[in-house]
Amino acid sequence: LALPPPPPRAPLLIPDAERTDMDSLKETVRRKVDELRDEAVGLFQDLVRIPSFNPPGNEKEVADFCAEIMRKLGMEVDQIEPHPLRVSNRGRLRGSEGTPVLLFNSHLDTVHPGDESNWTHPPLSGEIHDGHLWGIGSNNMKVGLAAALFAVRTLKACGVKLRGDILLTQTADELQFGYKGIKVMVEQGMIEADYGVYTESDRPVKVEIGHRGIVLFDVTVYGIGAHTTRQEKGVNAIYQAMKAVESLRRMEFTGWEPHAFVPGAPLLSVNRFNAGFSDTICADRCVIRCDCRTLPGQTTDNVLTDVRAVLDRLRAEDPGFRADLSVHLEGSPSTIHPDEPIVQALQRAYEEVRKEPIGIGGVMSTSDARFLRVEAGIPTAKFCLKSFDSGPNEHQNLEDYIDTIKIYATLCLNLLA
């Protein structure tokens, strides 16, 4: 599909007279990353060894650790704690002119490791085996968190003087949709930048420019309670809800079109089912929790219209069918144009480091990047050389981690030097 052009932004042009010096500087910085490799790996291990599972949600220790590193790097650091132990950071490395501003946003929370017996190596060990660092969060997303911090460390070690500012934000609560972290920071005006990088990506690795939205909604189906031995006098809400579940599973979506970069069609899954109050009384109420993933251009109202049509058909078939619909949570899809300078700069930095091109695309999942793109108005691309998925036996290829540092540092030079 044709996409509207991006808004005009400053072109990424380097005068020919400066290009040779810039290429030499970038090579110096990338060699410095190799020289400081042990320190970079140690930082990554330290971050993985600090628990920050969500749920239950406690990012304070890892946030304080990151804040102290940023202070040692000469960055201005602010922290917020809108909910107990849910701490988020903002660090700024000021350039000579303060513009443009390049943001690297990382989240601090990880999934829960679950039963430790399912792990080959302990989930908080940060152990290294066969060139991989093992531990919970090593992919999602402490690799991006560590790489952004160490890119600044490397630039400082090389004595690089930047024209623009580097802004690092490290946020709580991404795994529960960001409402106690990045959303608060955006609402308080703490995140303003010209370009943004969200320091994670899906596989296969690409420069991600779009993602799906989410609508979590509840369908509450009502019945009439009655004893098992007199169930004919009641209406079992579970039986009624089963009709709704099957109809929702087969629901056809309207009001959407295929997207050029975000793949597939809208998705819906019935993921939770809560009914009844007694072992001997038929359920008088049943709540169905549904997870719908939307495409750019599709709205919550589109989804609710389709769901209401399903419920109306069930009422027409059975006048005794009664149900309510309510939204539990929603997050918008978002995209940026592939011609945005941040997209092109990331592609160029990747190619300079890895000597091969990288593609662009979107993902099936939902992302906190929506707060940056939609609410803060920052053209934000997602990128990190993430090797594996999160959860039991999560581990990260260290060569990918080192190259991510080099790509982030090269990006800073391309945009801010």
C-alpha cells in the first residue's frame, strides 16, 4: 500500500571534506568497543544478575544501577517512581549545541524465569557458554539496555565531542503494557527527541518501523443460578458463554486493510474464562477475556463494532442470551515511514558495521514504541541484534551484542557528530 510521505526533517548530509575524518573516527570508535570487550560483557552480566521480573514488578534495583553508571559517564540523570519500586530513568549526555537529540529507549523489566529446573544454567547467573550469555532478560531486553549504555561509554572513552544530545530512557513495566513506566514519562514531558531507537527487535532482525495494536476486552455473559438437581429452572452462563466463544473464534473483521509492512490480518484469541461461584450451582455469570491484535488504520471502535455484531446475532438466535461488552485495555498500532532519517541512518550504521544490507519491516506484536511515535511524536525505529526468544534458557550471542554496541555508536556519530 502507498504510504504518505514523512514530514520534512533535516537531511543526513556530511560534506565531502569531512567524510574521511568521520570514517576514521568511526573506525576508531569501533576498535575501542573491541578493546573494551571484557568491560562490555561484564556490564551485560551485571544487568542480567539483577532480578527485575514483571510480574510482580520491581525495577528499582536495576534502575538505580543504570542511573549510577550514567552519572559516572557524566550524564544528567533523573528518576521517577510513580508507583512503589517501579522506577524509570532518564539520562542526557549533552552535546555542544543540544540539537538534534537522539533517544535510545530500553525497558528494565523481564519475564519471570519460572521453574529454575527448566534452565540449563541458572536464570540469574549471567554465565557464558559457547559464546553466549545465559540468563533471564539476556534477550528481552537487557542486551539492548547494555548496548545503549556501552555505546555512550565507548564514545566517552574515545573523547568524541558531539553536536547533539544523546538521551537514554530506561523504563519500567513494558511487559504489562508500559502504563507505570514509559507512559508516565511521556505524559510528564520527560521524553523529547528528534530521532528515537527502541532497543529491541523481533526475529528475523530488521529495522522495525511498525507494530500491531492491542484491544483487551471482556464479554460478560449472564445466566440464572440454579442447583444442579434443578438446573432446568436456571440458565447456565457457561453454556451460553460457549456459544459466544465459538462465534468470537470465527469472527470476521471489518474496517481494515492489509498493511505494507505490518504482516497478516487482525487476530483474536479467547484467553481467559472466569465463571461460577459454587460447585453445586450452575453459573449465573461468565466473563470471557479476549485479546485482539489490530493493524495500523484499525481502531478499537472497529473491533467493538464487529464484536457487537456477533453478540447481536446470538441474541437474535436465542432471545434469552444476555451479554455485556467492556474494554479492559487498549494500545494503538503505530508505524513510521521507511524514508524517515532514523530508519535510513540505522540501515547505514548496520551496513557499515556488518558489511551487508538490512531490511525493514513490521511485527505481529504490540510495542511500547507507540507511546514514543504517537503520543510523544518521535519518529522511532526498533533495532537490536537479538538472537533468541525470552523465557526459559534465554541466552544471547555475544558477537551480536558487541556489534549492536558498534551500530549504536556509529548511529550516534552519523546523526550527532
